[in-house]
Amino acid sequence: MKNESDDILKSQFDFASQVSQANREYWQKEKARIQEERKAIHLGGGPKNIERQHAKNRLTARERIKHLIDPGTVFYELGTYAAYNMYEEWGGAPAAGTICGLGYIEGRLCMIIANDATVKAGSFFPMTAKKVIRAQTIAFKNHLPTIYLVDSAGIFLPLQEDVFPDQDDFGRVFYLNARMSAKGIPQITAIMGMCVAGGAYLPVMTDTVLMTEGSGLFLGGPALVRAAIGQVVSAEELGGATMHAEISGTIDFKEPNDPAALKHIRKLVKQMGHAKQSPIRRIEARDPRYPIGDLYKIMPFNPTQEYDVREIIARLVDNSEFVEYKKDYGQTLVCGYAHIGGYPVGIIANQKRHIRKKGKPPQFGGVIYTESAEKAARFIMDCNQNTIPLLFIHDVNGFMVGMEAEQNGIIKAGAKMVNAVSNSVVPKISLIIGGSYGAGNYAMCGKAYDPNFIYSWPTSKYAVMGGAQAANTLLDLRVRQMERSGKKLSDAEKEELFKTIKETYEEQTDPRYAAARLWVDELILPEETRQRLIVTLEAVSNIPEFETFNPGVIQT
């Protein structure tokens, strides 16, 4: 492979003189803030509820995961910020009351889904169901063995209407259990507390079921049974581990406690056969030639500041080698081939440097022009032809507008790119490092385009348009509405209204807002990105075969 890293890094930034003090201070504060937020989320329902869990001789969800994964390995959490700042009228639901992520068990990469009983007894809020479904969907798409650690009181009844009935609500969990089983994806469940009502179907629809003594598995608990049919029965007689092991035969293994059950799961994973070989060809991994910490110096917190995205790429890819595709054409999108952790990737990244060529009007960084979209569409098709996973790096304002852009066929070119992304059959990973606005989000494989994984940095923004643009548009609409009703606003009142609208809009574009609603799978720091991408590429390399690529009718 040709080494073009010198081309990538020809600017050789003098970081000490060119990076502003403000940028350094921003990243220091943001890192500290993320670390504090994660620490608070990891406490789940708080110290008192953790003590209650321990008093029942049970581990917390995070303690269970720590015991389950291989010693010395990392748990790559997904959806940490799920339900962040939501359900506050009910006392909140940190991490949506369930812990999901990727972990190594006996050297095998698995999806782990664990109810957090310290948060409302592990009951399902609307975002809990969506988070479990997203984790199952990732496992389903990527053929990942899945481990469920169940300790849940079932649906959170005050919000049942938003949990129970719809296509992507609670019932979808069992649908995916069945679909994963049919696809040959191993699923193991350990019941380590309560498993009641409709939730009782989850473990029984998986391949193997373990249960600890003192746990309960029943469609209706003792109180419900007494109210419904007048029968008085103990929890153990109704659905205890001994009953299900000796009488109903519902469970496969009874274990005395959490550590024994977790140890047994490890044995079961060790027995699993080899996954089918992936068509993705891995080579020996090499570290980048430039420190990952440089990302904090390269990536500005100010969205109007220019930077060269090749500098970002050079800190993520093996040996900082990047073979750029059509380098001199459609330069507001950078496309090219690289390896990350030995795994091949085709990278499509928004270029934030403005493109200035003699005799031609400048092209604005972060904007997709006709030739950029056409280049990207062709590159995506090339990667599908060669079975190369795609990595989209977002910092996009959208597609170019105006008479010249329309006459140059921007809609037609954008449709080509969206078509190629939509019909792509190789794994797709999205990394949002800056703005991801409007149709630019779609073309760069936003959540609606079914990426296998999607991550964001703290500098990311997720919206139809930028805050100032949106606030001006919304202000104009509000002022006209008021004037039609006979109220004329002073300049001071307009300024105050603009400020209020802009603050609300910017709160909604914050990456935490997106992560809370699972529009992204995880909010990560730049320094965590390369290792996260390596594990992600390992996950997508579990897929044993891909469909035939057929883009349908491409606009020409």
C-alpha cells in the first residue's frame, strides 16, 4: 500500500503556537465533565440502592459484568447516556436502568445486556426498551453472542403506554430473541433476581437459561395471583429456582449465587463453536505514527474554525497510512483506504478546510458539493465491490445550495450518494466529531441509514441546521405570528426572544441530548476513539457473509 502520510501531514502544525488557549481549556473542562457524568451514571440508583442489592446477597449489574468478562479486559459500554436528564419527575433513570456493551468472555467478543436493579428495581422505562432493542439489533446485525443478566420488575407501569404496544417497544425484545435464535446467534440468560410478567418470556426464548437461588420467574407474582384467582402461594412455589429446575423444567441450570452463575456462563461461552470466517481480511496491526493526544490540539471546539481532517485520520489509522481516492476532485469530502487495528476501512470524511483554487470560487469546508457527492458515491460502491467496511467521519453543514449548485445537479448528485449509502451491504460505522446537520447527516450515514455502530465526540452537534440559523428562522416565524395577532415587538424583545430560542435549540443539539435518546450509540472522547474503532471493526467482522450489492436505479 502506498504511504501518503507525508501528504496528510505536510502542514506539520506547530501546535504550541497555533492552538489557542481557549481550545485547550475547552477540552480540559469537557474531559473532566464527561468523566464526572460517567461516574454519576455508574452509581445507578445511588449508594442506598446499591446497599439494598448487596443485602439481598446480589451483585449490582456493573459488578456482575466485571466478574463476567475476562480479567484485565475492558467493557466497551454502549448507551451510557441513555435517558440522561429524562424522567426526572420519576426520579430519573440513569443509563435507562440497564447496562449494555461489548466485552470479551473467554476471548470471545460478546454483547452483554444487564438490568440494573438499583434503578426502580430494573423496571423498563420507554428508553430502557429502546436501549435493549438497540443492543439486540447490534448483536443481530453483527452475529455477536449475547448474554442477558436479568434482574427486572418488568414494565414501569406509570409509563406503560410508551413501553408496551408499538413496533419498537417492549415486545420487540422477544421478536429479536426469536430472530437471533433462528439466525444461529447464541443467547444465554442468567436470572439473578426478579423476572416477572411479560419480561419472563425473554430468558425462555434464549438458548440457555440459568437461575440463582432466591430469584423469581413468573408471569404473575404472588400478589397478582391472589388478586386474580384467589390462590395463595409463596414466591418460591410459584416461580423459584428449585421449582423451575425440578418441576417445570423451564431452566437449564440452577446456581446458588451470582458468582457461581457468572462462572457457569463463562464455561458455556468457552464451549461455543468457532464463528464462520468473515470475508473481511485482517492484516497485522500497527500503531499510528502520531500521538492520539494530538486530536485535542487539532479538533477545534469552535465550529467555524478550519482544520484538515487528514490530520484527524492520521491519528486513528495504522502507521498513519492513508491512500486517498480522487484526491484532487470533490475536495470537501476526503475519501480513501486505510487499516485500523489491522482491519481494512474505507473512510469518507468531511473536510473542514476551505478549498481555494485560482480562477474558481472558493468551496466551503464541511459542505457537500456536486463533485464531492459523486466522488463519495463512487467510492462507496468501490468499497462494496471489495468487501471493505466503511467509516464515515461527520463534520457536515449540509449540501450546497444556490443557483449554481442547482444547475450543477446537486440534488441528483446527493441522491446518488444517499442511494449508495442506503444500499451498501458492507458494515457501516459513523463517527460524529463536529456538526451533523440536515441532509448531510443522511448522506454521511446518520442513524436513519442503519449504521452498525454510531459514535460521537463532545464537539458533535446533531440537528436540521446550525443553532444561529435555526434561531433566526424560528424568530422570524414567531415575530410574524405575533404581528398577525396585533402585537408588535420592540428590538429588545426580539433580542430576548432570539436568545431564548437559541438556548433551547442549542440544548437540543448537544451530544448528550442525542445520546440520551440513542441517536448515537455512545459519547466517546477523542483519545478513546482508535481503540473503540478497533473493537467495533472486530465486532462487524463476525458477519459471515454479505448480500450482493445492488444500488438499484442510480441518477446519472
